[in-house]
Amino acid sequence: MMDFLKRFSRNRGAVIGAVILITVVLLAVLAPLLYPESPWKMVQRPFLPPFSVEGFPLGTDTLGRDVASGLVHGARVSLIVGLVSTLVALLIGVPLGAFAGFYGGLVDDGAMRFTEFFQTIPNFALAIVLVAIMEPTLPTITLAIAIVSWPPVARLVRAEVLSLRKREFVDAARLAGLSNTRILFGHILPNAMSPIIVMASLMVATAILLESSLSFLGLGDPNIMSWGYMIGAARTVIRSAWWLSFIPGVAILLTVLALNLIGEGLNDALNPRLARKGR
Amino acid sequence: MKKIFTTSILSMGLAMPVAAQDAGGRLDIVVQPEPPSLMLGLVQNGPTQLVAGDIYESLLRYDTDLNPQPSLAKSWEISDDALTYTFKLHEGVTWHDGEPFTAEDVVFSVDKFLRETHARLRVSLAHVESVTAPDDHTVVFKLKNPFGPFIGVFEAGTMPMVPKHIYEGTDYANNPANNTPIGTGPYKFEAWEKGSYIHLVKNEDYYLEGQPYLDEIYYRVIPDAAARAVAFENGEVDVLPGGSVENWDVQRLTQMDGVCSTGQGWEYFAPHAMAWMNNREGPTADTRFRKAVMYAMDREFVKDVIWNGFGKVATSPVSSKTNFYTDDTIMYDHNPDKARELLADMGYDGEAVRILPLPYGETWQRWAEAMKQNLSEVGINAEVVATDVAGWNQKQAEWDFDIAFTYLYQYGDPALGVARSYLSTNIAKGSPWNNVAGYANEEVDAMFAEAAVAATPEARQEIYTEIQQTLVDDVPVAWLLEIEFPTIYRCEVKDLVTTAIGINDGLRDAWIEK
Amino acid sequence: MTLLSAIFGRAAKAAVTLLLIVVLNFFLIHAAPGDPAMVMAGEAGAADEQFIAQLRERFGLDQPLYVQFWNYVSGVVQLDLGYSYRQQMPVLDLILDRLPATLLLTLTAFGMSLLLGIVFGLAAAARQGRWGDTAITSMALLFYATPLFWVALMAVVLFSVKLGWFPAFGYGTVGADLSGLDLVLDRLRHLFLPALTLGLFFMAVYLRMTRSSVLEVSQMDFVKTARAKGLGEGVIRRRHILRNALLPVVTLAGLQAGQLVGGAVLTETVFAWPGIGRLMFESLTARDYNTLLGVFLVSAAMVIAFNIITDIVYRLIDPRI
Amino acid sequence: MRSIRDWPERDAEMEPVLKICDLAISLPPGADRGFAVQNIDFDLSAGEILCVVGESGSGKSMTANALMGLLPDQVEVARGTAHFEGRDMLALPDHERRKLRGDRIGMIFQEPMTALNPLMRIGDQIAEVFEAHNRHTPSERRDKALALIKEVGLPDPEKIIRAYPFQLSGGQRQRAMIAMALALDPAILIADEPTTALDVTTQAQILELIKTIQHRHGMSVMFITHDFGVVAEIADRVIVMRYGEIVEQGPVAEVLKTPQHAYTKALLEAIPSDHVPSPEPVSGPAVLEVRNLRKTFVTSGGLFRPKRSVTAIDDVSFSIARGEVLGIVGESGSGKSTVGRAIVRLVEADSGEILLDGQNMTALSADELRRARRRVQMIFQDPYASLNPRKTILHALCEGPIVQGVSRDKAHARARELLEIVELDAGAADRYPHEFSGGQRQRIGIARALAMDPDLIIADEAVSALDVSIQAQVLNLLRDLQKRLHLSLMFITHDMRVAAQLCDRVAVMQRGKLVEIGPVAEVFLNPKAEYTRNLLAAVPGTDWNRGAA
């Protein structure tokens, strides 16, 4: 573990990413303390630019709501959507990829056809349709994002399992009389964890982007303040109040950037052999 | 009483600045969203009428005070018993394909075509006993009973004239000619680049000498509101019809040099924003709750911030622009304390209330958010339901809402545009345009029936005043705002809006100053 | 296993996939609340039950779902994608109308992102660890992390409104009646911002992939062999490293095709680009079932075509397959 | 094959082609030592073959790469000179060195599979050498390439020139590499373990080719290898390296016969000698009996790829007595490993019977098989892949027994005991595989097999991946254990000498068939099958070794 932290901290970008992400997480967690009032509350004149009025460092939006409050509360939504949808995508993709890679043959064929099928439908289009059908609420958006994000996981896990199952320690486990499930979950998957973790960190980032894109198209949960919503709502006033789309845009950018940097850091730290090549 | 109007008087009146209009030029107008079809006889939504209003015409137009004006009919007469309407048609009018336009076309359009396809007109046609064409240029409508609003239905969107020689005996909806609409209007259909623009060109054979003035019109499809604003700024488009940019941009754009705007051209429709409140079940079934909602809402804030000061807070089911409006009703001001009192009185238990916003852009979305915030500030547990156009219609038609935003046109007369929302006979699942709230009051039913057929305007006014007083006290729906959709255009465009229907009535009179 | 038979095989598989997509989407879409009659009634501003019933009958929505399904599928098998009652024309015509715009946009974005991604990726790899590398990879990361629509908005404000270099939207200057070179230039000017917006993200993806792939290939034995032959670094990079490094990039590009086509929905909406992405979103809101299904079918076919193209490219580069 | 003694004497006073003085190569900070090599002084004379021998990590390849200017990033020449044709190569600017590479000095590498660009035709890769040095016109280049392909003995040159590397066998690729290195008739050829990855018969051919070419062109060859057999076969002079330094150098006969340095002696002793013992035949009941085993691999390449089938096991029958060690030898692709894996049912045989103490293993259901698996265990080839990197050694040793129903405490106790048996510290139990060296891991692998208390152990190339000195230790351990615990062992190897050391009987396999089986002395000294004879003849350094024994 110490070793891992040391390798991780050797990557300057990863440390920056971690600092940003921790800040975002802190803001999200502390949102109710920092801004106990609802972010929807209309508190001041609309369209206040940042730093123009004491107490509203980021100004107010089209209805006079505090942008800073929205940003902080929005962080919670973005992070929750990112994390939960990634988790769900992993829950679909990992077992599917694992079984496909491990059992091969018809199982593999079936699973991969299924995966390809989902990869053939343009993912954003599918997400839009799913959200429209289920009606946009936080759970449905999260689910829709998960449904369009799992295929790469399945592919990755399958490839990892395919290469791992030929390793001799798997043969050894088999000779020890272990059952297939025990070999798969006890020996193979733990060894596939590091690429999965790296991919997951990137998927969280992608999910945040997807959520914001959906919100932008008006397919967000209207009861929940999210960054994508803030941009979408400010899009029509971009000419007169550019900062209203700029600020949440930067928030998304920084968070996604942080997750990517962390992903790279994890990659370096978890796969030291590749790291030497990559850096 | 006999009313006779002649072309000569009226065209003189209209062409007041006798200064010669400059002919020629091209106008680019935003149309949003892209119309599904240009066949006005089949589809009557806003975008369709915006474009097709140049192609199709009806017998009359209406000035901004809702007085009838000649269009295809050069004069008309209403018998003293108010049962016979006789129209004299212009002579020498031809369809865009060169066929002559005659009274037979009018009879076909009204009695055959529109009776089958036009839901809104069908309501008025129920009062019509017969439509006949004694000669090629005379049409006679005979009514079963006096029907005050009838003179108001001869507008292109309500009663468009369609060519008999093309549609008679065909399956109207699937007639291939629907893709190349043929009317009698000042502009002819030229091309439709789906997703991009609709191109109309001047009708050289138009029956009014020298008109129209413009050479061509491009209706531009630009799906994103911000992009539409940019397009106007860049000079790509010359006219932004009402509602085509978000309100926040309206102010900015109208402040630009050489940009003019007008709020006129909506008098006929008089869009009346309101929120259905489900009278059948949930907290909204309680009048006290509905009143609390009225007091909780800060409608002035909405007008000032969300609508940028455009419009007027609605005080009654009838728009102040429509005939028979009265301000002698209870006034609901923004009074959260009163709202809380009412809620306490009814013993509101915090049951969640679902607000269904109107899925027509950011303005409406913000409005729903503001309402939710207003309601929650007086202790109402409200949440906004996310939905799109289809879902919104479906939920209204299925009564699956507590509060639902909408806006309705008044069509110049309470009998056409108001009564439909409150008549208990008009409660039926399956349509978003009837008495969706489910308000049922026999007295009101009776009064509306009486008012529609009352002989004189004075008599009608009396009944309508009483209706308004009753309704405002019962608050079956929350009236929100008399919407004003300013039309924004470059100042060199003249006579863009000359009627109560605005640019939806066609650009017959518009010209560009050189 | 000639190229031709491989393509044929892919096409056969693709047909099955497409049929499945039709089936899935058919039921998905019909599960959405509301139907086209409802939407049109809503838009009409007035409608009684008779009107809505008429519409439903006209659209064939009064029939049981399985009948509708059967009608649709048997049509699709004969390449008849049905009729769009909303747009009043056959879906196939409607889509063919819009398809060129989408193809132009996605292919340009794809080509541009691939080209720039590879060029910058190579440049970064060549400067590995130095500031040039850091600058390029940071830029890539930035593009990678920025929401597409936000880039679009900012690009419009900057390039179109402030600088006035490029039109903010549209497919061409309307009514300008251009021809020849002028038409091409006009189209290109309109194409620039949307293609840039759509392409930036993918450029970042390909850049990162190219860079790491080049670095990996550079460690391979045959590169050492090439050096041992006395070849110059330029030749080694061009002839030995690049081609081998491109293989994973091509694979990735194929896998990303779905995302590219999906991204077109956003781009086309913001830039008023009259393609099928926008058509999809509009038909979804209008519940224009046939059109929506048609768009899904065609865009899935596009993804498959992209995959086949990348496959062919892969085969052209790699003799082993 | 000729013995070293027949090799013509050379003029020792000959002017060196290459003179290396005080070479030192520094490693990046954080490496396990500061210098890859240091204090390197040696000459390469004209027309001689100089072998540089050492185990992995001795710095022998690093030296060659430094000469070529092909050191990896961050690894640099710290000091020293290398005089070649009047100039110090190490001091030359990059572009001058580039001119030397491929022109005056050619080089070939160990892995023929990866040393050629997979996307380029062989002919182009050869012609590229001319292009790199601006020689000849394109059509001449092609002709020259053809001639070179002929010279290195590749069949059907017209076809080869258009072929891609994947269409060639390992030996053919190595020939193509040699053709490239020869293209401009260099003064020096550096060969970095060029035969290590090849089968023994192919190795013999390539060695022969290098000798012939060296003779014909009068080049100097610097030949890097870890195999003293190869040294004996090819070298004029030898340099022995350890830990980055030269420990001994001299004419081959001297070094092999009378090694001076202790390390050289140890290395030479560690080589399994060709002295074939004649162990007592082991009699008794058969623990394993294999009857008419067959296995054909069919690659279903998908819809449009033609099916290809490879017969891996072709009607193989044999038996192993309790307490006996049966060697299975053969080249790669002979099916020897498949036989091993088929017995433990990691591969399902198509037909035939595998009787373990009379019980037919092939007839077991999945469940029965899981329980029966205990009875046959394997020791694997790759010490780095055979242990799960995420599990402790204790876990590796106990998981099997626990699954088979042994109590946790008992299993743990037994594990510690076994670690002692394989001569590892008992504290090793709680550590992870990456903390151990290759040899130690192989011991753990043995302990793991023993933990299951099996009736038969199959060792599949169990020592092939190890350096020669480690190999000797592990082999000794295996032999000890076998004797002590009276183990039945099936020992699969490609290395005839290793087989000779350990086995009671030997079976020789070729292309899936068992060509010969018998007591070890009989098979090695009196081979009946022609294939066995070829195989034995191809073992490098046979003559020297036999002489030494």
C-alpha cells in the first residue's frame, strides 16, 4: 500500500488530480453546511456577475439564484451520478466479460454478440431514448448512463480474463481441485482488478460528461441542481452572461480532468511495468 | 342591423401611408420548430401557420382591435337575425397552379375538408346549418342559431381555403400535393430543405395590384435558441417571430441599433398562460389549496425576471385583450402569509404536488422552477416532473398531474377560446385541450351556453362578467400571465404586422425600405 | 479469407445485428409515454377525441402492437422504413435527405481527429518527457475533459460572434445560389465549427492512444533491428514505428464510431446542422416512431460501416489477418 | 560434427579489429547496481569468433548494445573506448555511428519472432539495409536481397522475398536476420543469443550457418550466449562475465578444460553432463498407464477462415511405475506438453485411456474429477506465471489441501514443513511471490505440488527458464526429493542433457508420435529411431562434453 502511494505520488499530474478531486468531494460533502439554503432559492437580483455583490462570489443566475450554491450542490449530483452509474456498469460488464473470457465458446460468442450489439447503437442516442422513455429522474439517468457505458468494461475484462486464464497459476488452481467460480473470482478477477480500477476512474469522468450532456438537452432531473443543468439553463443567456455557462463548465472540466489524471496515476502505480514505457 | 364593408374603404384605410412601398428584396424569418407540414388545412400548429399563412388565405383578416377586414372576401353581410352570413369574393383570384378560385372552393373547404380535419373549427361549424354558393363569387353560411363569435372564425388558421380541384375525392391526409402546398396567398411554395429552410417566392399573379412586395422569403430552421439569437445578430435572419428567442435575449436584441420590435399581432390569439390544477383529487381538489397556490406565486417576479417585463399578470380566465374581459374580480396578489393561512386552514399534510412544466424551452422550465420554489416557501411540497412534448400532452390528457402549465389561445372571443376549459361537458380523457382540470359547475355551464348565443354584445358582457367573477373565486386553474411575444425585426422592414394574427397572417403588406 | 469474403461475412453479421436493433428499439420506443397523435394534437392547440382517434387511425396506431410490429419489420426487411406521418414523407427519403450532412460532419470530424490525433501523438511521443510532450498531452487532456456542448457554445461565441470568422450554424449560406468552388468553400466554412467541436474529443482520444502506442512500439525488438541496420531515426519512425503503432489506434477508432455518431446528436442540435442526429432528437420528441426507428437503423448501419472500414484499413496495414 | 580440437589454429598475434578498453556502462539511479558493466577490456581479432558467456544479468548483452549505440534510455556509457577501424566508436557522434551500424558492424538478436517488423515483407527489410546506406538502385537492391536469401540457405528465395515474417518459421526468420546483417559485408557480426529461442536441431543449423558465413566472409564474430555447449561448438575465444565484469577470458580450449576462475568452474560443473547414468530399472505396479491417447487441435478461425487442424497427440501409449522418473523429450510442437496436460485433463483428449492406479481419469465427471485432481500434480515452466501474484505463499500451498478437506491448521503446518523440505525459510509463507527469485519460486512450485500428496507429479519444463547454476540446484532438489519420497515423476523437457540426469526411462516424441521409449542409457547411447539420433547429434558441444565426462 505504501509502495502504491509512493508510486502514485511520483506522478505529479496524479497528485494535482487527487487534490482537485478531494476538493470537489469535500465541497459536495459539505454542501449542506456551506449553503444550507436550497440552491433553487431566488436570493438576489438576477444576472449578478461574479464578485459584484458581497456574499455572492460567483454571482446569480437568470432567476437570481446563487451560482456558488448551485455549483456546490451540483457537485454532489455529478459525483453521485458518476460513481453510481460506473458501479452499475461494472456490475453488468465485469461478470459478463469474465464469463465470456473464462468459459469461451458459445458463452463467449453470445456475450460478445450482445456487447457488440450495444456498441453498435450510438451510445449517446441510446441514452437519450432511454431517459426519454423512463422519464428523467436521477435514478433513470444513472441507469441509462450505466446501460450505455458497460460494453467497454466487458471487453476489457474479457481480454484480461482471456490472457489470465492461460496463466499457469490458474492451471495450478485447477489441479488443486478448485471450482470454476472459485478460480474465476478468487484467482483471475483479483488479478484483473488494476486495469478495471483504472478504467473505472475514467468511466466516472465520462459519466459526468454524459450526465451534463443529457441535462444540456433538457433531459436532466428538474428537481436536482446539476452542473449540466446549470450550463443548459445558461446557454440561452450565453451572450449576456457568459459566466453562467463558463463556471459550471470549468467545474466539469476540472473534475473530469482530475479523474483522468488520477486514472493515469493509478495506471502508473498499479502497472509499474507499463508505466516505465508510458512516462 | 346591416353591416356592409367594401374593399375600397378598407384598403384605403390600411394603406394609410400612401408613400409608395419599395418592391423587392428578401426576408429571412426564423421558424421554430420546423413545421411538420405546410398543409394548413391538416395541421394548424404555430410554425405551420407562420409559413403557410403566406400560402393559404381565408375569407377575412382581423385588425389589431379584432375588427374583420377583407381578405378573399371583398365584402360581407350579416342578416339582422344573425343567422345568415353572405360573403362576396374577390374576382380574378387564382390558385398557385393557375386554376381559378371560386365559391365552390369555399364550400368544399368548409363543408367537406375542414369539417373532417379541423377539430377547432368543427366546434363552430356545429352551429352552421348550411354553406352554399349561389354563384361563383358568393358564399352563404346559414346558422342554426345566433352565434356571436362566428364572425371571428374566418381567419387563415381557423378556416384556410383549400383547392377543391386537388383534394376532392382524395384521401386528404395522404394526398401527395400536401408536400407542395397550393393556396391563393401572396407567396408560393418553392422549396423545402428539411432541417434547414423553407423557401417561398412572390406570387406574381396575386389579385391585389402591386402586392406582395417582397421577392422571396426564407423561413430558417435553427433548432437552438441561442443560435437563433446569434443568427439575428449576425444579420442572417431579419425577423424573429414571437417566442423564437428566449426572453433574456429579447431585451438585448431590441436594444441593438436598427432593431425594432412590436408586441402587436397576437391580439387574436391572446395567449393566456395558466396552470391546470387537478380539481378531482389530491390537495388541488381543495379550493383553499388552489387559492393558496395563487397567493404563493410571485407572478410579478415571473413577469419581470422570466418574461423580462413583457406581458401582464392575468387576473381572469379572459385575457384583457379579448372582448368581454372584466377586472371586477377578486385579485390574487403575492401574499405568502395568506397562502400559509389557507394551507393551515385546510390542514395540508405535506402531500407531494407534481408540477408538470411546459416543455417549450428554457423560459417555461425556469417558470416551473420558480413556481416550485414559491410553493415550497409557503410549505407546499412540490416537485417538478420532467417530460417532453409527448409526455406533457399525454399526462394532461390522462389527468396524470397535480399542476400543469399550459397556455391557451383566446381566439378573440370567450366562447371560442375560454369556455372550452371550464365546461363540465368538456371533461374527457384523451385530449389536452378540453377541461383538463376537471372543473364542474352547472351554473357556469349554463352561463357559458347562454353567453355564446346571446343576441347583443352588451348582453354577452353581462354574462361573461358574472362567469369571470365565479371562476376567479373558484380558481379551477391558476391564471398566470397574459403572454406577450414581441416580434423582433430590422427597422427597415415595414408593415410586417398589420393584423391581429401578426406575421402568421402572411406578409402580404410587408416591404423593405431601400 | 480474402478481403471481399471478410466484408461479406461482416455484412451478414451486421444484418442480424441491425434486425435485433430494430426489434429492441421498436419496443423501447413504443414504451415511451405519449404517441405521435398526442404530440400533433398538442401542437394543434385544439383537439377533440375524434381528432386524436382520426390521427391514430391514420398512423396505424389503433392496431395492436404486435400487428404494428409485424408490419414494420416486414417492411424493413424489404428496405421499406415506413412513412413518417409527421413529416409527410417516406422515412427512407427523409433520412437519405439528411444523411449526407451527417456523413459529411462525422467523416470530417473523424478524419480530422484521426489525422491531428496521430500527428500530435507522434509529435508528443518524439518529445517524450520534454516540455513539448507535456504541452501536447496537457492539451489533449483538456479536450478530453471538456464537455462537447460547452466547447460548441464557447466556439460559437469566440469564432462566430466575436471574431466573425465562421458562421455559427447551418449547412450553407441559404439562398446564396453558389456553385463550384464557392459552394465548396461555403460548405467548408459552415462545416468548420461543428466538425471541430465534434472532433476535438476524439482527437484527444487518438492522440493519447497514438502516443502510448508509439512509445510501446518504440521498445520493440524490430525497432532495435532497424537501428542496427543503420536506418535514420526519421525512417525508423515513419516506416517501422508508425505503421505498427497505428494498429491499436485503428482498432480504437472503430470502437469509437458509435460514440462519434452519438456525439453528432449534440453537435447537430447546437449548430443547426440538418443531419440525422438532430432528426433523431426531433423525432423522439415528436414520437415519430418510424423516423426514429429509421434513424436508429441507419446510424447503427453507419457504425457498422465505420467498423468495416476500420477493419479494412486494419487488414491493409496488417498482413497477418 | 567436428570437435573443437580439429579447429585450425589461429594467429594469436593478429591485429585486433576491435579493441575495447575500460568500458563502463552506468545504470539509471534506483537500479540494483550502479553499473551494468565496468572494467571491460577485450580485443576482437580479425576472423575470430569470440563468445561472451554469462548468466542473465551479467551484462553481456549490454556490452554489445553499447558498441552498437543501442543502449536503452537512461543507460549510458560512463567511460571507456572502443577502437574500430582507427576511431573510437564510443566517441563518435550519432550520425557517424549510424553509418557504421549495418555497414561495418551487423547484429542479430535473440527473438526471431519479434526482431522483424511484422508488417514488412522480408525482401523489403533486407533491401532497407542498402537504402539506409545509400547503396545501389532499388532493382539492384532487390537482386542483392535475393542473393542474400540464397546465401543464408532460405528455400524458394523468390517467394521468401515477398513473404511476411509471420509466414516464416523461427529458424527461417533467424536466417533472414542473418541475411540482413550480412548485406553490406560487415567487418564485425554481433550475435546476441541468436539460437536461444530455437529448437535444438534448428540451433545446430544456425550455428553451422554462422560458422560457414564467418569463414566465407572472414568476419569477426562476437557471439553472446549463456550456453557452454554453444561455446564449445563455435568459439575461438571465450569471455566469461558475471555481475557486469569479466571474470575470465582465453582460448576456448583452455577455458573449458582448465577454468581458472571459481565462477567459471562452478558454471561448468552446473552443466548437466552428457554422462548418461544407468540407473536400476524401477519395477512395480504402474501408477500411470496411458493407452492410445489422441488429441487433435482444430482452430475454427471463424466463418471464413478455413479450419486448420494440428495433431498434437497421435496414438501415444506408455506407463510409469510407482517411484519411476519418466522423461519425455522432444522439440517444440512435438506434443510433449500436451500429453502432460491431457493426463491432468487440462486438455481434453479426443480418445484413449488414462489409467491412474487403474482408475480411468478420462471417464470422470466434472465433480469426480475435481476430487481426483489431487492425485496428479504439476510443476510448471514459468516461475513468474505459475504463482498468483496476489496471494501469499501460504495461501498457494494451502488452498488445494483445504479444498480437498484438510483442516486449516493441518494444512498450514504441512505448508511450513514443505517449505523446509524445499529448502526455503519458513518465514516465506507470509510473503508474496514477487519477493522471490525465479529459482525460489520454482521451489515453491514443487512444494505446492507436494502439498497435495499426489501419486504422480508432472514437471513440465520445470527448469528450462532458469539460469544454468540455479537449474542445477533445482534439479538436485528434485532428484533428492524423488529418491527420498519415492515420487513418481513424469519429466517433460526439451533438454536432452537434463533428461539424462534425472530420468530412469525416456520417451522421445516427434509431431505427436512417440518415436522411441526405453531406459535412459539405451535411448541416449543406442538410439533406435533416426529422429532420436538427429536430436542427439544436434545438441551443441556434444563432443567436448563427452570428452570431458
